[in-house]
Amino acid sequence: MNWATMANTRSQFSDKSRLRESIRERLKELSEGERHTRSVRICETLGRLFCGKNSLGLFAPTPAEPDLDLLWGLGLLENHLISYPWCKDGVLSFCSVLSLSQLIPGRFGIREPAPGPKPEQLDLIVVPGLAFTAEGSRLGRGAGFYDRFLSSVPHSTVKIGVCFEFQCLSEIPQKSHDVKMDAVVCA
């Protein structure tokens, strides 16, 4: 790696770090009522995108993310096979679940399923992120779990990023290993 490449890599890392901190600060300002209202709109849009898809990969939200648990209460997951991610030794995998009650707090305090049956294939994966662009670029939390996982899924698997409106940006610094979303849903 030459000096110019190293300097560019450091600059991109710094830009991403500052962007992550800025988004985290804005998320702290989001009221619970606003989070709920926006989450319902996101879930309703996702419900329409689920049509024709059999196997769905979701994520259990943190308090700062869109509340995808609402998908269950809104009846938008009927007739779908549902899976959630769990992480072991830095590797993300998805396991099938029948209800939210099968999710337990994991290593990072994020609810996840106990290791169990894995779906043969996910038709659609809903992906968390700190920010997205309309073109599908994603800013994750920085550990690379989703990028590593998504780089291994078939191209036919639809990848949908979800975020609040202020997290949809015009540009996000990207590297070659960053995986783009096929669509982004924000409200």
C-alpha cells in the first residue's frame, strides 16, 4: 500500500467515525413518539415489499433503530419464514424463529435467537445501519458483521436498508468491501 492510499484510507476512516458520532447524537434527540410513528410507516412499507417473498431476515432493533418488532403486531409477517441474526466469533448467521419470544439478549445486548435451524436461503434481508444513501450505500456501526455476511448471500437475495429520514444522506464514504442495498426504506 502506497502513502497516498494509506492517507486516503485514514481520511475515510476519520470521515466515517465523525459521521457515526453525528448520527448517534441525532438519534439521542429522537423522541419515543416520533420513533414509534416513523417505525410504523417503515414497517407498513416493508410489509408491501415482503409480498412474493417467502423467507425474510429481520433484525431485533436497539432503542435507536426503527422498531421492526411492530411487524409482528401489525400482522405483516404471516405466511413468511422469519429469521434473525446471531453472532458468534465475529461471524453473523441467521436462525429461524416462530415468534419474538424466542429472542434473548446476546453479547452486545441485542436480542438474538439461540443457535438453531438456519434458513436454506433468505429471499429478503432487512439491514440496520447508522445511515444510508438513496443509491444503497450504507454506513454500519464499524465492525463489518453485516458487510461480511451480505457479501456471501446470493445476488437474488434482496437487501433492504431501513432508517429514519435524517439518516438518509446524499453521500457516505465507501470502501470496496462495503455492500450496497437494493433499496432503502426511511420515514
